Amino acid sequence: MEATQGDPGSETLAEPRLKHFPVTFFAVVMGLAGLSLATLRMEVAGAIPAGVSLVLMAVTALAFTAIAGFFVAKALRYPKALRAEWEHPVRIAFFPAITIGVLLICAGLLPLGDEIIRPVWMAATAAHLAVTLGVVSAWISHRTFEQAHLTPAWFIPAVGNVLVPLAGVHLGFPEISWFFFSVGMLFWLVFLTLVFNRLIFHNPIAERLLPTLVILVAPPSVGFVAWLQLNGGEVDAFARVLYYCATMFVLVTLTQVGKLIRLPFSMAWWAYSFPVAAFTVASALFAERTGAGFQRSLSYVAYAVLWVVIAILVSKTLAAIRRDEICRPEG
């Protein structure tokens, strides 16, 4: 029986899948956009033909449009379900992924012209600030959060803030870019401390959320790329600190690979994609600016790994959709 808007009863598998369409689906857009931006760096390096990145970004834009369409339909038809996601202690951190997706698409489509991208970027930046303030307000409100709710997914709002300079500097908004970069780095340091406290001194992260560990790689990787935009492209001491922090988190993540690959597939696996893409871009830029051969080789390896990761994620997601395993009620 199809549930109605006001049904207070328990959720059943017979309810429309639209009601359970999760905000975490926007991690797909982040992963695809990251692949597009990494491909752009490979084009600059001469490793692949020019134009491939624009095709990939167009696919990303189509994916965003489709996912956003389903999410808006859910919001209109099942507003209570949407509110429940906003009040979920883990899923609330994924709401900024919506605006992050648009910011990444703007950065990838800059070659189309500033006049086309600028209004979209401005709207996405304003929306991201609003969503970030909403998330932070929820975090510090009277709502009760427990240590078990804290995962690296809480880095997502911080990552979004650090992403603003990627297109913002080019579009002529340096001070706005500095504001968001500063806020993003502040939140990264705060949550880095909290997350490691949780990982070391409290119960292990729930198995279904273990893929979020890879998100540790993203903030310093994106921070490095954003810093280059703000600093005129120079790889200075602070840039090196950010890049090598990212490298260390890659090494930490590699120690957990055996555990991660044994996990059953879920949409949380998409958390693997954007951090790998961010580190690929950071390594490629480090090599471009310094001529470092090791980082150049590392960027090629990371890019190959990224394609493997995306291919696996797409195939498993499509298979899960065919088996009707996506958009089901939890529990």
C-alpha cells in the first residue's frame, strides 16, 4: 500500500522509493565532478587529449540535474521525510554536497566563459553559506549529538567552503574566496581534532559508515588547490604543509584498504571517489608548479586508481538499482 503524506505509521518496503531518496546521492556528483577536474589536469599535463574533461563535466551536470530533480520531487511530495534527513545526525552533513556539486561544476566549466558561470557560481556560493550556517546552527543548538554520530562526513561543509576559491579567484571575487577558505580551514582543524578523538578514544565507526574515513584525504588536498589559487600559483611552505598532510592521510587510508574492500556495497562507497580525485588534482598541480617527477608519477597512478574506483562505483550502483536495493527505508 502506498503511504500518504500524513501517514504516521511504520515505514514499509511498499512505500514509494522517492520518499527514501537520500541526500547522500549528491556524493555521486562530487565524485564525477572530481573525475572531470582530475581529467583536466591530465589534459594540461599532455597525458590525454584536450576536451575530454568538458565531456565528463557535461555528464556530471546531467547527473546533478537528474539527482536534483528527484530530490526536489521528494521535498515537494514528502517534506516530512526531507526534514527527517535534515534532523539525522549523520545525513545532515551531506546537505552541503548539493551546493558543492554546483561549485565543482562551475570550476570545471570555466572555459565556457565567465559571463555564463559567474551568476551560477554566485548563487551556489550564497546557497552554500546558507546551508553551512544551517548545519552549524543545528550542530550547536539544543539537539543532542553523541560521539557515535561524529564521522569524517562532518568535514563535507568545510570542504565546500575551501572549494569556493577554485572558481572564485578567476571570476574576480578574491575577498569572498579568502573568507570561505579561512572558514573552511578553521572548521577542518576543529573537526580533525574531534574526529581523531572519536576514532582513538571511542567505539569504532559503524561498518556502514567506514567508507567516510577516506574523506580525511579531501580537506588538505582541496586546501592545497585553493591555496594555489589565492597565492598566485606558488607552492610555498604552507602549500607544502597542506599537500604533505594530504599525502599522510592517503597513507593512513591505505592501511585500512583491506577492511574497506570487504564492506558490503552501499551509497556510502561514493565517499571513496572525491577524495581520490582531490588528491589526484593536488599531485598534478604540485608537479606542474615544481617540476617534481615523483608527484607527477603519483598523479598518474592516482588518476588510474580514480578511474577504477569510479567504474566500480557506477557498476555497483547500477546493479543495486536494478536489484531495487537503493532508496529503501533504514533498519
